[in-house]
Amino acid sequence: MDFKLSDEQRMLEETVGRLVRDTYTFETRNKILESEQGFSADVWQQFAELGLLGVPFSEEAGGFNGGGAELMVVAEGFGRGLVVEPYLATVVLCGTLVDKLGSDQQKEALIPAIIGGETRLSLALYEPNSRYEHNRVTTSAKKDGEGYVLNGEKAVVINGDSADQLVVIARTAGAEDDRDGLSAFLVDGNAAGVSRRGYPTIDGLRAAEVVLKDVKVGADALLGAEGQAIDALEDSLALGLVALCAEASGAMEVACDQTLEYIKERQQFGVPIGKFQALQHRMVEMRMELEKVRSITMLAACSLNESRELRDKRLAAAKAQVGKSGRRVAEEAIQLFGGMGMMEETPISHYAKRIVMIDHHLGDSEYHFGRLESLLDVE
């Protein structure tokens, strides 16, 4: 398997790198976090102008026609800058789900608007009692004439407080944890019966608790065939896992770099603490953890078109490794920085928080180790 980037992928990497390096400084990010929305509309528009919002979409739709490798390149660059704009929610999870399930009319209405930065979406999937089980859904969608009535609660909907539309996963048939019977609906974020309680997350993102009470939608709100959304949903979640693993890789790289610079400058007993062999060993171990994550993320990104069984094994292994190695790097960075590493004014504290919290998005290391074990038992 060839892990070398193509010329187009390298150009994409350079574009993202230059954008983050030149315009997304730590100070700029802090100002963005203080805004009401928690992200920058101007930065989002820059993403659109540079074509970054079209990476996973076809050229016919105005996109980049990218796959896992291209998504990995973008997400890794965003991880280096701790980008807080709703790329994962809008483009990766919701955009690709619309692209897979939507009718021609739905895609014509939404995909160009996503690529152009005009519409932001959020995936309302997980529920208060579902933990990381994406098929454990009690939110109901019952037929009402030609349309549906939705009732239920969704938890930790990333960027759900500011999304123009929600992609709500609801059950139209089956028991609480059945794979069959799940449907996807487009719901206006301000529709009657929709209430959203937004809040900041510990790592600088925004999320919302969403309550749906007798929310009426038309037949045109249904994405794809009724009760058959699970395969497309899992395909989009697979892309989301690749993006999160790659983002962790980018953030871990910067954490390693900043820690190395700090121990070269910080002096104790008249010499830089980086001269102490014990600390040099710890720096090497941090780099080793980074390379583990980078390598397994590349493998996962290149496995999206493999069989579902092989894809899912590699994705579970990658996300589990990210959780384990990411926590190791974050904790070592804080230890080597000492008290400085705990201060909000110090960038490393923000990198550490984001790295650790990535573990809890779309399933933590414990969940994915268990999933990997069950997948291996199938053979």
C-alpha cells in the first residue's frame, strides 16, 4: 500500500498549512472562542473560497472528489491549528450523509450550499442513554399523512446550537437497538417543537442538547428510503473517525514540537532541562506515540473502500490507538511544562484538552477496543 501523497494531495496539504499558519494564530483562535457562535463566519468563508468545504464531494457537484486520504490531509492541518469551525459536523458527517442518501433534488439544494459555505448542518444522532451506540435510537418518527412527526432527545450534538439544519436520526420501525428501522430527516433548526440548549465544550467547540417535541416535517425531509439509513450513516461515521484521528495526529505533532522547544529553553541548575537524559527519553516516547497514531491513521484512511469488516477493524484500531497514545502525549506535555502547562494562556493546555477530548468523540478507546475485540471474534 502506497502512503505517499499525490501532487494534488500535497497541494491541498500546503493550502491548509498556509491558511492555518498565516491566519489561524493562537490569539485569533481565542478571539473566535469568545464570539457568540464560537466560530468565525469569515474563516468559514475562507474555507469555501479555497475549496476545502468541497473535499469529499464529486467534481460534478463542485467538489474536490476526495476520499479518506484527502480528508486526512485537511483534518491533520486543522488539528495543528486547533480549528473550531464546524467542518466535522457540516461537511464530513452531514454533508456526506446527504450525498449518500439524498434525492437529486435534495442534493442540488444542499450540496452546493455546503460547498459555498452558505449552509451549516449538524448530526443529531446520539441520545442521553445511547452512549456511543449509534444504532441505539429511541427518537421516533411516526407517519402523519404524507409527512412525519418527530419526538425525542439528542445529546451532545456538536455545533448543533448554530446549525441551520439538523440531520436527525430517528426510528421509524424496530426495537430500540435494531440496526434496521433507522431513518434520517432534515429538520430546520428553528422549526416549531425544536428546542436547543447550546454550551461550550471543554476543548473549545460548541454543542447542544436538542429536544424534539411533536416536530412536523414533510415527506421531502426524509433522506433516502424509510428505515434504511444505517449503512450510509456508518459510512459517514467512518469518514468522521478518519477525520478525528487525523486531527489528533496534527494536534499531537504540535504538542510534541512545543514541548521540545520548552525543554530546550527552560533552565534548571543552570542548564536547559532538555539536557537531562530522563526528559530526552520522555520526548522520544512522545514522538513514538505520535508515529503510532500517524501510521495507523494513514492505514485507516486508505481502508475506506475495503470490505466493511476490514474497514471497521482498522477504524476501531485507529481510534483506540488515538485515545491511548493521545492521552499519553497530552499528559507528558503537561508534566514537562509543569505549572505553565495548566494555564489558559499557554497554548499547550488547549492542545492537551483537545487531544484528550477527541478520544470521546464517536467512541472512546475503551469502546473501540471492545468493538475491535468483537470484530476479531467474528473470524
